[in-house]
Amino acid sequence: MISYTPTKSLVTRHSEETLGLALAVGDGEMSEGRLPDLSTCLEFCLSAKKNLLFFYSKSCDKYGEIDVERQANAVKSLVEHRFSLNKIVCRVINQVVEQNEQQLNETEICIFTGMETLDEHEQARLVQSIAHNENLVLIAMVPWESGIDGGTRNVDTDKSLRSSINLRDWLKHRFWLACYDLHRGHSIPPPIEIEDFKTIDDQVCCKHLIRRYILDIIVHIRMHRLLDITKGGGAHTGSLHDIVTLAKLISYYKFGKKFVTPEHVKMACIWYFPLHLELVRNASMDISVLYGSRPDMVDGFLEKIAQLKVAQSNMAQNPLFLETLVVKDVLKKVVPPV
């Protein structure tokens, strides 16, 4: 006799994911759920010549444009002070500049304040500009409205679960990290000198077992039930290289080590992946509804998840709070090498 074991419905599997996320919310350090600060992100992005996104609180009054300029100037002042020991040029721009045919001889940081207004053509031009100049580091300022209007029970599920970064994938994946605070604490960190990653890469070892561990994490992210698996969950083809690079920088700068450990990889994943993940927003985005899941129950479940995201994102001041919890949920399931 052939026995038949029905597969778990999407709602059941989603409920298991929710249990993991709930455990992550109440798990000590993970309960903070905050993005890294700008000063820390810049240390790694400048070394590897990578771009980053900086979220700032959106102002809804008539002084919104002035507030953006104030935020941009604060970022510029931090960059010029923190990295004054390096030969770095920093400027603020609000539109895509014409591509320069000549390569930059020194590192240039461009603080871009008009990212949310770019159409598809301008985004394509920005990608070309980034690809042409390897010494260009872009800090894209993205507004985030952190207030809750009408409470969490009246949230728009599709809008709430949609990425806070309104960019095409081929541009979003050009950015490495996302940050919110200028720097942790009340004091401005002292100036430091940044080493080029090419010299660090030769010094820090990443063994084969660590690379396989990263690949296991990527596979689990691509199959996570709260992520859009048609886009691989957002874990693109360059994820392995990016995580290895970031883990080496974390090992070298934060821990003073010459080798990468699973803990360094976990920290790199928590910093890197939330920016790139694509959440499921409705039942039509998950193919398991073809195998018996009730779309109305799936949508009802996602509505609760959207309420959780809105409430916790505002408490933690993190637009990518739910995406961060998904990454931490994956890290709990993947066994690191001994």
C-alpha cells in the first residue's frame, strides 16, 4: 500500500517561520534589531570601495527640503572628520552627474540626496557611473517615514511589506550596506586611516568550510517562506563574494584576526542581507498556493506580519527590521562548521 503524506500548507510553514521570528525578537541582543551606524559602515565600504544607503527620518512639513540638506551636511562633516587621514574628496549632489571618461585618482565620496526621485532611465545612468569609476563611493540618502498613522491595525499590507528602497534590483544590488544613525553614542569617533581591501584580502584567510557555510545560508535565504522565491529571496549571484569580503573586513577591523570565523560570517549576513531581501506581500507571490494553501488565510497571515513589521520597525528605528529578523531566523537553522 502506498501511503500519502500531505505536504505542509503555506500557512503552516509560515506559522513555523513566525515562531522562529518571535524567538528572534525576544532573544537578547537580537531584540535591538538596529541597523549599523554610518561611521562603522563607511569603514568597510571605503576599504572595499562599495556603496551604502543611509536612511534618514522623513519630514512632512514645508521644511523637508531644508532638513535633507542639514542631514547631508551632517554626513559630509562626519566623513571629512572621521577619514581626514585618507586622501578623500567628499561632495553632496542631488542629481545624476554626467559620466566622467577619466578614472578618479583618489577616493571620492558622493552623498546623493535625490535617490527616491530617480526614474528607470536615471537609475540606469547611475549604475553606469558607479561601474565606470572604481574609486567612487556613493552614499545614497533615502527618506523613511517612521510614524504610525492610525495604528498598526490599519496598515496597508502590500505597502508595509514592500521594500523601503524603491530601486530596481540591478541598482539596489550595487549597494552593500544600509545604515540609520550617524554614529553610536554621543561623542564623535576619532579620525582613523582606512587600508585598501586588496592588502587585507591577502592577510585574512577564509577557509573552504566557511565558504560552504555561507552558501548554505544563501540557499536557506532563497527558500525562506517569507521571501519571494521567484527572486531568490533577494540573495543575488554576487552574495557569496560580498559576504566573504565583508566577513574578512569584520575579522580584520573589529576583531584583529587573520582568519574568518562563523561568528564573523553571521555578523556580515545580518549587516548585508536585509538591504537585498524581497518579502512576500500577498498570496499570489508564493507558488505553494498551487498545492492547497488557502489564499485568504495566507493574506490574513501576511496582514499580521505587516502589523508586526510596522510596530517593531518604529520601536527599533529600523526600516529593515523584518528583513533583519528573517536573516537571524535563517542563521538559527544553518549549522556552522565546528
